[in-house]
Amino acid sequence: MLLLVAIGAFVSSCGGSKANVRKEESAANAEPAAVEVTTVAAIKRELPRFFEATGSLAGDQQTDVAPQTSGKVVAVGVDIGSYVRRGQMLVRLDDAELKLRVAQASAQLEQTKAAVRQAEEKIGLRPNQAFDPNRVADVAAARVTLELAEKNLQRAEKLIESGDVSRSFYDDARARRDQLKEQYEVALAQARQNYAGVDVARTNVANAQAQLGLAQKNLQYAVIPAPIDGYVTERVADLGEYVSPQQKVVTIVRTNPLRIRIDIPEQAIREVKVGQSVSITTSAWPDKNFAGRVARIAPNVSAQSRTMTVEAEIENSGNALKPGQFATVRLLQERAEPAVLIPARAVVSDAGVNRVYVIKNGHAEQRLVQTGQTDGDLIEIRNGIAADEQVATSNLEQLTDGVAIKQ
């Protein structure tokens, strides 16, 4: 009896094992469950072309402001981040000594003007009157006396010919004329010498006026103004500090427009022109494009890199962009070319390899593709996909080559 029970248990055990094996073989031969996906047809259309490069944004203008005279800082009107207008006070220096110099120069000018008036009165010259030595009183008197002596000599010449006067009378008249002529020339020379004194006095006035102007200018330099509109990026001067023209007190940058330089490869030179549209994106604003234009093009190509430097100006009226930011620049080209586009979410990237799953006959077909430009949420597929082919856009992580698809 015990032997029969053992044999029955063995047979039952063997039957159960065979059933389990058959179940496992059936499970192994069964097809994987279908993956539910959404699909979109690849489209073909004209796509504007652009050249893409990277660079750093820089201010349109940046200046280090230094004082034009030395002095102690008594007021600071700005700080880092302050927006300033051209001419606005940045720093003011102590001006007490400068005001004193203005007063001294003004007094000196008045003294020189008085000296001019005195020199002019000495020769009878009125202000702004042209100099004529014969108008000087001593010269005019000497000239009248000389003219009278000339007439007397002329009469003596006629009388000596007629014998009415002696030779000695004529000689006396001639000697008198020569003496008065000499006196006239001495008076004339003295008048001219006195006028030279007027010239010197007037020159002293001009020098004093220049000194006064310089003192007044230095007084104006006590207020250090902003040379441009912009933002303060650095403020060095502090209250009580002594500054000189050799050191800056403030740095100002103008942020609208901003500039960015990029290098264009030699083969693309003919496609770049001044005024050409550009757009940039930054990591701070990944979903926003900022417009600009090509403003300047370098006249040469670098012999080392075989590239040409192009500078673009970017509109920044809202001050969203900051100098120093890293940006990606797209330089729009005039030509457009046909391109196959699919949603960017349909591309699976792994270690630099891009894959797309095309849906055909209810199964996923893996394609290795090369991507190109982006256009909004679409991306260009340069090879591997044809227009109108259906590509999967969801549950991509569950897809493998040949897997069944449920739509």
C-alpha cells in the first residue's frame, strides 16, 4: 500500500513540472504588450537659414570717470546700479581753495585793467581807439612847431635869392628847423614807446583773463559729472578720500544697445552684410529672442583662425540683458531652403546619438537621425526621415525597434 502511494505522488509531481514548463514556454513565445503612443507627421517646408555662433555681450559705451583736478571728496551722488544721465553729478570735491584762486585771479585782472587805462591816458588814447602817434599832445605840439620852422626856412630861401636877407639869417632858420625836427622825432619815438607800454598792459590783461578762466574752470572741475547716460558698475570714491586725475572714481556703462562680437567662418563671408538681422538667446531668458542687426564688419580675415569678426548691436530698451552675459547669436541669411521638420520632443538623444521612432504597419521603427536648426518647438531632421512619415511623440522611453504600437 505504501509503495502505491509513493508511486502516485511521483507521477503527480512529474505531471505538474511538465505543465509549468509548458506555461513558461508559452509566456516566452508571447509578443510584448503594445505601447500606446501619439504620433505626428513629419512636414516639409521652406526654412530660413541662419549662422549660429556664441559670444559675450558688452556695453555700447563704457567709461572710467576720473577727476580733472585733485581734491577731497565731500559728496558722492551715486552707487553701484544707479542710472545716471549725462551731466549728472557723480562726485563733488572740496572747492574752498579753488574759490580762493578764482577771487585772486579776478583781483589780478582788475589790476591789469587799471594799468591799461593808466597807460592809455598817458598818451591820450581812449578805450578801443586806434593808435596814431601824431595825436599825442607832445608829438602834435612838436609837429606844429616843426611845420612853422619849415615855412620860415622856405621864406628865407626865397629872400636870400633876392638879397633881402643875409646868409647868416638863412643858416639860423635852417638850424632852427633841424633842431625842431629832431625834437619832433624824439617826441614821436617817446609816444611809440609809451604805446608799447599800453600793448604790454593789454597783454597782461589777456594773461590775467586766461588765469581767471583757468581758475573758474578748475572750480567747475570740483563737480565730477557723468559723461554718458548709463548705469554705474563700479564706485571707487568714498567720502573724505583725496583723489587725483590719475585715479578713477566711477565706472559707467551704457546698456542700450548692447554689442556682441562673433567670428564668421571664411566660407560664409559673402552672406554677411551690414544691417543684416540677428537674434540672440541667453541662458537667463531661454524662451525669449532679442533682436538686433549687424553694425560693423572687420575688414580682414584672421590668418590663424580663418574667420572674420562681425559686431552686432542688440536692442535692450527693457534692460533685460546685461553686459558680460554669454549669448548664442543667430545671423539670419537671405536664402531659405526646404527642410523636414518634426516636434523636438520626438527626438531621443543619448550620448550624442539622436533617435526617432517612425510608426509603420503598427510597429515602431528606430531611425538614427542628424538634427539641424530649430524653429519654435520643431527641429530640422537632415537625414533619416521623409516628409509625411509618422513619428512617435509620447512614451518614447518605452519604445524599442519593432515593438507593437497602439494609437
